[in-house]
Amino acid sequence: MAYFPSQNSEINRPVSTVFIVISVLAALLLNGLPWQGVWLHLRPDFVAVVMLYWCTHKPLRVGIGLTWFVGILADVADASLFGQHALAYTLLAFGGVVLHRRLQMFDLRQQTTQVFGIFVLTYSVYALVHWQVNGYLVWSYFFGCLTSTLLWIPLSMAFHTMRQLRMDRERP
């Protein structure tokens, strides 16, 4: 499972706006799946993983403003406290945009340890908002942090492969 993207081709590789929109909409739909029981606590935040991917790979196209808007959509779709996901995703996007050069220097295994810190910050916002609203902390939010971090590797590999297939089709 050696995945080492070449720096120069990865930076200049174009991405279709349609591909970005479809991936975000698919992540919103995956977040809306009816999870129950222990699986509800292990559910990754698909939108957070997708938005972090795009903020680290295309920070000029997907930034803090777009991530905030997607967070508002996630709040409406999830029927959660209005602004909770928007705040968490804004912090996530800030971390992704600020660290995008640093993250691209590493391979996926090393990126995963860096991404874990960003997800801990994101899930801390969820836990703090829940604490402010309900008066107690829910530590099970952080299980989703682990599964979101583990989702980083297959999602990055899948997006990289789809982008590479597009480049191969466009070459004469």
C-alpha cells in the first residue's frame, strides 16, 4: 500500500468543479444515513473528511467560506444546533488551508497523524457545543474522530485515483 504522490503533478492536477460538488453532496448523503446503536458513535463525519481533503489539495477553490456554507447545510440536514457543524468545519478548513503545504510533503501514513489533530479539534467543538447545550460532555464523540481519521487513507486514495483517471482520459 505504498502511495506516494509526486509533488509537482499533484499540485498542478486540475479538478472539475462538478467533481468537487458531487463529492460534497455524496458526503452529505452519507452523513444522513440512519446509524443506530454503537455504530452511531463510530460513525465518521464524511463531510469533514471530504472538506478537509479539498481544503488541503485545492485550498484556493475550497476554502473557509465554502466550508462554512457546507456546515450550514449539514446543520440543516442533521437537524442539529444551527451553526454547530459550520463552526467545526470552519476550524477544520482553517487547519487544512494553513497546513496544506505541510500535509502534501508527507505520504498518507504521515498525513494521517497530522489529520488526526485536525479531527480532534473538530470533534472537540462538537463535544463543547453539546456540553454547553445539555450540561454534560459526551466522550463518545471522539470515537467518530478515530473512524474519520481512518477514513482519510481510503478516501485520499480513491480521489487521487479518480483524478488520475480523468487526466489519463484527457491526454491524447
